[in-house]
Amino acid sequence: MDMPSYLESPQGRRLAYHRSEGAGPGVVFLGGYMSDMSGTKATHLEAWAKAQGRAFLRFDYSGHGQSEGAFTEGTIGRWAEDAAAVIAAVTEGPQILVGSSMGGWISLLLLRRQLVDCAGLVTIAAAPDFTEDGFWESFSNAAREELMSHGVLHVPSDYGSPYPVTRGLIEDGRRNLVLREQLALPMPVRFLQGTADREVEVSRATMLLSHAQGDDIRLTLVKGADHSFSTPACLALVEQAIGEVLGHA
């Protein structure tokens, strides 16, 4: 495994990243909740970008992968700060954001706050507002009471160990919701969503589409694709979507 580079964010968090040089606009991959930059999509897109001569960045949020910090101290707001810090420090010029699952929510936060010079957006099974509409909404009254009194609740996952959901994550998530009002997305945008996704339902993708405001926004539904969206056919669609938004950059 290649050793990552590190930077210290303005908030004092030591973040790991891999950046490859190339032409702009560069491509930035933003991963999901409890994922890391060594995953299939991140490494596949890095190889694709290198073959295209395109600059590429993948990184780990604090508490994820090779970055420092405890996962349970993380929140959507903190991870958005991490993303903004890495992008500002190691990229130049406009970027294409590729946000997977939670990374889709974080991408939308960066754009709403105008923290990134964005030439295009691609999301993969985007999960905006999932702490409220996914976790909190699904919890029983007893689970909510346990979370609020003990500060953490462990939620079963299809991807290994249970997710530790913290009170801080829920409360911070409420301060960073993006689907309660329209989203201005003036850049080319491609939303990708699998119909067999058990983590993010198709209705979430159509809700995102209805809230997004812009002249070049498309949603592609892939029948039978799950949340990982990592089959060769799905990865080819991600490449195609990036190529489409790059064509407008």
C-alpha cells in the first residue's frame, strides 16, 4: 500500500490523502460513512484519472482510514470541514466532486457554502440528511432514549461491525440538513442510484432531484445495483458521468 501524504487542517486534525498530478479540472472523491480512501470506487477512479492524465484526490475524513482522530468524535459538520481543508490545501483551480453516499451530502454542503470552486458534481447513492431521515426516523422511542442518555447507539450494518451512531452526529446533522429547501446547483450534475440499494432508497434520489435547481441535472437509475455501486458496469457509469460533466467544464 502506498503511504499517504498528511496535512493538518485549520481545526488541528491530521488528515491523510493521496493526490496524483494531472490536467484540470481535477477530480475529488468523497467517500461514505465509515468508509475510507482505499475502497474500490476511490482506487478505481484514481487509476482511471491517471490513465486520462487527470489530476485526482482521495482522502480520509478524521476518524476514518489513515487519518487521525476517533470516529465517534466525528460529525457531518466536522467531516465537511475536513473535506474543505484538504481540497483547499492540495488542489488548484476548479474541481469535479464525486460524492459517494455520505460524500454526496458533504459535497452538497461544500457547494451550498461555496467552499469549493466546482466545475461539476457526480453523486453515487447520495445520502443527504441520512442522520435525521435515516437513523433518527428509524429508531424506536427506546433506542432514541438510549442514544440521548448514553450518547451512542450501535446500529446493525450489512457491511461488517455495527455503526456507532452518536448523539453528536444526530444533533450536528440537524444543523446541516440540505433537503429542507431548494439547492442551487448551477454546474453540470449527474446523480447515480441503484434500485436494489438497501441503504439509500430510490425515493431519496428523486427527492434530491426535485430539490436541485440547475440547467444540467440528470438522475440515472440502475436496475439491480446495490449501495456499493462497484460492479464493472457501475464503475463504467461513474466514469461516463465524470466524462459528461468534464465535457462542460
